[in-house]
Amino acid sequence: MRKINNSKICPILGAKIMSQSNEKLPVIVQLKKDDNRLEDGIMSVSTNVKKRLPLINGIACDLDTETIYKLASNPNIEYISFDSEVYTLLDISVPTMEAQFPYAQGYKGKGITVGVIDTGVAPHQDLTKPVNRIIDFKDFVNNETSAYDDNGHGTHVAGIIAGNGYSSRGLYSGIAPESNILAIKALNDNGSGNTSDIIDAIAYAIETKDEFNTKILNLSFGSPANSNCNKDPLCNAVKKATKVGLIVVTAAGNSGPNEKTIVSPGISPDVITVGAVDHRRTIDTSDDVVASFSSRGPTNEGLSKPDIVAPGVGINSLSNTKPDGYKSLSGTSMATPLISGSVALLLNKYNSLSHNEVKKKLMDSCIDLDDEIDNQGSGLINLQKLFNGDSKNDENLKRNSGLEPFNSTDNIIENFLVLLLVLYLLDKNI
């Protein structure tokens, strides 16, 4: 058996070759630059070419061991990865995050679209009534044209972001109940899919971002981080997404409490990586702890992750089988859309912020859970801190974004009632 010692072959692919030397393996070949001749050559020797991946100058195909070795010695090849399976990450949230503060200021995500790359999104009433806010559906698994979800994970995630509580009279409302959902199905009925399909889905979100006003990508899935981030296909794809202005929010993983268990693309410095908190079924945050299953950092390259944590245990959201039903799930998959929805509220307020500005504002608006940074990141997101922080800085940001300060009618009425109460007490000499 030939010994593999090549920096251009990812470790998991190397292991597959060692154990299955005579079988053709699904791979992603990344080129250093556009090279049509080399691409045509790779496609000619592959028995099964799945697709081109122009977003990362790559090709998804099946190759035998000898061809992989030959390509690895070609100076124009950047990296060859195993086309790994990507999995969904499953294992009282809105009040815990104090979402009433942005709501009181009039921010509920209206007009902001969040791209949900997942198992699909079912047309639940909380997303379609009184108006349909699933503004587009793209299916990379079965090529269907009507919105559906044969697993349920994506619908649950979409509800955490944008459910308006229509079927529960507001009880199970998402964090940004007026935002829109771009539903992209890239995971199958078992909640898994190939890395190459995820890259295609990210490319679609980039291509259509102006058409649908997509500002945020929610990635509640992950794959074991076997390669350095600068070689990892998913990391390269999300980097391209952030370069064109998308805010990418991704799950840390459910492999805690061991360290160095952050999954890809959560290992990327170009995303907001979210861990999960157990809120212990109370709104009071004083008893909150990082969930035992939540993946811990640092990454293999020493990057401190996760960036932030949010509630991820026993989260009630939308059912994919009942158009007015709900169910409870746990995992960093559930914490991630709480942050995506929070970003939608933030962009609703400021209209336009860069990835770095969003990340900084989020990380500066956290409650310290008295845990290590590689467990909790900056801590538990708190929307009161995010929206009722330094008013001077807030007004400066609003001026820079072209928005005037918002005067809430609810706050005026509340202040008026307080004044009446004071007058009454003075009149009674109390």
C-alpha cells in the first residue's frame, strides 16, 4: 500500500484511500485558478462528474486512487477533499434574549431576507399567513419547485428566525417575525447531504442576493473539520459569501464538551459561530450554562470559537407535518437561527452594516456566563444590550446609515401613564 504524504490531500480522503484503494471515491478538486483545459482533463477521467463548483474553482466528481495521486502532484491543483456528508445539528428562547426591546423600537426584521440552507421549509401558517414570507424555494436534492421539507429540521430553523406566531396567537413567535425566508434545500430527508451541494446552495444565495434582498445566511449544519480552513471547501465558500456582503451565521456543532470539536464551516474566521446555552426553562439568565453537547474550541489552527452562544435546549418552533403545529428540538442548530434573526433585527435598524460591524456589535452585547472563552465565546446574546446600549453611538450609526432616530409610540404612552400615576399619588398625599 502506498503511503500518503501529500499536503494537497485532505486527511479523511487519505484515510479512505488507505482503506479502499480500489474503489472510486467522491471528491472535490479545487484548482488554484481557472483552467478549462485542466478541468476538461479531470472530467474526462472521472466516471461520474457531479458538477462544476465555480464558486471555489472546483469540480465534484468520482476518481480512483491513481488519478487522485496524479492530480495531487499537479502544481495547478490547490487541494483535493473527500466530498463529505454534512449533517444537521440536533441534539422560552425569545424572552430569555429580551427581544421585547427591539420590538418596542419597531424592529421586527421587516424587509430583511434570511437564506436558510437546510432540509427545506414547509409552508407553515406562521410563515405564510397573513402573507407568504417564503419568498423563494430552491431544491438541490429533488429539484422540486414548491416549498416542502421532508425532514423537518429546516422548517424548525426557519420558524425560529421568522415565525410570526400566527397559529399560537404569538406564543411561539420567532426572533424576527416580519423577516423573509429564502429556502434552499441542500440536505435530504435524513438531514444529510454532500459538501458539493452545500457549495452550490451558497452560490445560489450569492447569485440571487440582490433579487431577494438576502442579507444573512443561516447554516445550521456542519461537517468534521479535517482540513485547515484555507483548504476546506466549505470555508472557502463562506469566505466568498462574506466578501459579497452576506452575513454568515453557522452552528458550532454538537460534539461537546470536548475541546477542539467545532465543525466546518464554523471553524472559519469569516462566519459568526454559535454555541448553545441551556436556559433551564427559565427566563432568568442567572442559571444559564453552556449546554454539555455544544462544541468547544479552539479550532485546530488555534482560533478561538465559538463567537457567541444562544439558547439551544428545548426550543419550540414550527412542525413540517402540521401547518399549524409546533415541536421542540435542541442543538446548536436551534441556537444559530436565534442569532440570524437577531442580525435581521439589527439590519432592520441600521439598514446596512458590514460583517465585522455586525459581529462586533453582537459580541459587545453579551452576558458573561462565567465560562471559558472557548466554551461560551463572548457569552449569551442579550438584545436589550444590543438595542438599548450607548445611545450616542446608536444615533451616530443611524446618521451614518441615513436613518432618523425612532420614537416609539408605546414608550410615549408608557411615560404618559407614569406621569398620571405620579400626579394621582401626589393628589392623595401618598
